[in-house]
Amino acid sequence: MDQREVRAAWEKFVERGALSADLRSSVAASWQRSRNHQITVDRAQAPLVADNELFRHRTRHAPLRHAARCALQNSKTFLGDAGSMMILTDPTGLVIDTQGDARVIEAGRTVHLEHGGRWSEADIGTNAIGAAIAEARPVQIHGAEHFCTEVQRWTCAAVPVHDPSDGELLGVVDISGPASTFNPQSLALAVAVGHHVESILVQSIKQDHEKLLYHFLTKKSLRVSEEYIVLDRRGAVLHASERALSAARDSGLSVDGDAPTRFLKALPFKDWPARLKELLPNASFDLVNNGGAGIGAIIVLHAKRRLLTSDRNVRGSKTAFEPGDGIATPCLENRTRQPSALEKTTKNGGSSFVAQDPTVRAIVRRVESAAARKMPILIRGETGTGKEQLARHAHAASGRAGAFVPINCAALPENLIEAELFGYADGAFTGARRGGAAGLVKEADGGTLFLDEIGEMPVALQAVLLRLLDDWTVRPVGGGGVKVDVFLVSATNATLDRAVAEGRFRSDLLYRLNTLEVRLPRLRDRADFDAIAHHLLHTIDPACDVTAQALARLAPRPWPGNIRELRNMLARLTLGVANGAIDEACVEAALGQVPPAATGSLHDVQRARILMVYAETAGNISETARRLGASRNTIYRALGQKRP
């Protein structure tokens, strides 16, 4: 329906309550909900909360704001002159952040589409933010499709953002602008940004879990005879002994069958000890913080007191923390045990690398042999094929006690590359830190230096790196030389042979880097898709499984983003799981949400694809160009920018 037809349908509904059969179902349902909320069409503005209440909401949702920060900042670039703005709301539809075209942000104040504005359907009728919350899916609302007259001057596209661990609604990402700026690709961009925010949340949760587990391991040896439960900030059980879980269940922690401790998620972290003490009076609690924020707790049931639980039910069973035993499943149900993230972590920080494919298995064997001899390794492969994971495996296989230090050569500031890598002496240049800095190469002394995107390293720095490889002496800016012992692993998705031919990469440096050169195959070319999927799924949600039928539906896809794309897909699929397993229906539903490529002109489709990848890479022009196999100039043109 065009806008005139929508306007006529709106007038008919307002006057008589009759819904046109040609109206989009999401709009019709939202109009009906707006009427049920007793919204009047002459409501000119959304409600606006006071500054102190806005501050509380923004503070409460700080993790979501942090995850969306990069996308919001980048929206200055790709929405700055597009007559649109990006909006982040909390789960109630209250606006907590905005960014984009300054003129549009100012215009939004007239209807309170600004910080503190409430945009649920119950507050201002049909709009994309409110409809996305009500329907739990991406929604686009344009012009006359809005319920209130004043808001019909706007167009908006919104997507819900969910907690990757349990599917709880965290907020909404919305792209809004005057109705005259309507772009059908805005919804695709909003969906891409929403997925990007959720992927950052996944990484944040993973990092918190790793820190929590590390804290647990450092304390575990002090209490080898005790029973433990390790809870993350959401109240999810990461690791526990069967006896501890039994004691917790018997003490009233069974709030619901699937997640007996999830009630803790809604409880302020400072109140955890008192609440847990009520339920487990004979236990002690170690609350773990990271950067001032609570990330979880370790519950300790002491040896003498744990006998209060029904010992006959557990007699003869080993605790999950006894040598050689496994880790208990992260819920109270009996499930098939899967390897845990704890088991996949070595003391050197390395992680397991799935290699059931014969080609990849051979690659891993060669890498392990080279690592044991400290031979420089060059890993090639498309973006997302697992180059850094293989590098970490090489570090673990080398047995080196030092740190694994990854460096993204494309992300180093060009004017400070040498100082970042090799450090600098006190007062070496204006703005230098007092006391100087050791540099990243020195940090890798005794460990492994991983040079990612080595093909993006400027030619001038290649000469400096070549000198380092000659004598392994670090020469800080303004300081003297220091010998280092470093195992070097490099990676690239670029064609270095072509770069050498074009003079963009030194051939003598290439020959020093590739004592062993391996190429990781694309995901679609590997024979261990199922094993990779199970491994990724366990890192995302250990309590979730995936059926063979679902894997069979996923495996034939082209996966241009390789393992990284598969991980993001699995993370999204876990949000729709109802019975503890991703099944074929979940996959079909997720694939059915992909916007059809046939909509609009070929130019519009191509531009929408570029915008989606640009958002996924958090505004990285080079990475966007690499993923799409396009030139940087093409990306700049699609974004309406001039190349700097």
C-alpha cells in the first residue's frame, strides 16, 4: 500500500474501528493494541522522564550501552548526512542513547524522540520501537502507519536486542528520520546493528566467564575437599559438583526447574550475600568483580557441613572437582556431558582447536611440530576461518610460559606503530608516558607474538620488523636495545604474493615469516561442520544442544563469514530455543527472517549489503572491503563519503 492508501485505512480505523485487509499485519495488530491502550491520535509527544530517572535507567543498562557504543559512534559517519539517527532504548522503550544527523536529533525533540522519551505502544501508540517490543521481532513503520498524527511525520525501523545467554529482552536498536527519508534498507541495517550488539554481548559474557573461572581455579587448590557452585552474574551455574547442586536444591534454590538460581539476575549484586546466606546458611560466598562490576560468585559448601545434605543420594559419586573427573552440567538435570570452557583452557591461555577434518588435522600436526621448534608460522585463510584460534593453539603447543600477545597490524595508528610495537623511553617524544613503555614485542618475551593482518603493515614498518627478526633485539624509541625470546606467528587473508609483486610487501620479510605456511580451508570446504557447531554452541550456551536435522539444514549454506558467521548464527538461534535444543524449526524460522534480496533495485540491494557489513565491522572500511571483495573506493561511494 502507498501512503495515500495507508492514510485512508488509518482514517477508516480511527472513525469506525475497521481494519483494511490490505494493511500489513504488523501495522494492523499495532493499531489494535494502540486502541486497547486507549491512545488518542492527537497525542503530540511521547512521555518524557525526569533527568534523575533517566540517569538510573542509563546506569542500569550500562552493559547494553557499552555493547552498542561503537555502532552508535559509527552512525555519525554513515547517518550523519543521511537525514537519520540511531536510537538505543531500554526494554521498556525508554530512549537511553541517540546518535546520527544532528538536525534530525534536534527535530526529534518535538515529539520527545530523545533521551528520556518513552516509546512503547502504551505510551505513544504504533511506532517501530514499541511494535518491535510487542512482537519480539524487527519492525519497520513508515509515515501514516504510525497511530498518532504528529508521529506520522517520521519513519523508523527497529530490532529487539536480547541477552545471548537467556533470551531476555535488553533493549531496542532503532533507525529513525523524517518520513521523506524513508529507505527500505533501514530495517536491514537495524537488524545488522542489532546482531552486532548481540555479538559484542556474547564476547563480553565469554570474557566474564573466563575471568570468573580463572578466579575459581586460583582459589580451588586451597579448598580441595570442599564442594563448589560457580555462578555467573545472571545466576547461571557455570560449574558445580553434584553434591553442591544437591545441597542447593534441598535448600530452596529450585525457583524453577531449568534455572534454579536465575532469580539472582534481577537482584542487585550487593544484595547477593544476604539472599544466598538465607538459602545456604552453612556456606560461604566469594563475590567476584571485574572493573568494579560484579561478574559472579563462588559458593563454598564446607566439608563438615555438606553432610547435612542427603548423603545416601550421593554416596559413591565423585565430586566434579576431583582429579580426572568432569565438570557437572550447568543445570540440575542429567544431560550428556560436553567438554567445558574450563577444560579447553590451558595454563598458557591457549584454547582447543577443532580439527576433525583430515586436512585441518594435518595442518594442526604441522603447526604443533613447528611450534615445538619455535619456527615462524604464517597462517593464511579467509576472514573467520579461525586463524587466531590456530595461533593460540600453536602457542599452547609450544609450551612457552610467556604471554600470547595478539597485534592487529591494520589497527595500529600509523604515526605510533613503532612506539606501540617496540616501546619508547621516558621523554622520547611529546606526549610520551612518564617512565616510557615496554612495547608489545617486549610483552611477548618468553611467549608468542601474533601479527594478525600482516599484509596491512606499512612498508616502512616492514623494514623495522625485518631488523627485529635478524637479531631479536627490541630497540625502543629513544632507548637502547634489549634482546627478546619470541615465538612469531603471523596471519593474513590477503594475497601476499600479489602484494610482493606490487611492491606493497617485502619479499625478504615474507620469506622470514613463512618458515611454515599453512592455509585454513573455508568452513564450507571442511568435513567437520557438526563438530565445529557443537564446539561453538558450548561456548555460547553450555546448556543448549542442536539436533542433527538442524545441523543438516545449516551445513549446506555458503557461510561467506566462515566460522565467525556460524558462531553469530548459533548465538541468534539460542535465543529462540524453547526445549533446550536448536531444532530444524528454529533454523527455518531464523532463515526466514533474512530480508529478501530481490527487494528494490540491484543498486539498493548492493548498498544495503554494504551497509550491513559496515555495521557488522563497527565501521571498519578496510574490513568491510575485504569481506565483500570490493575496493575501499566502492565502500566510500556506497556510504556517500569521500576517501580521506
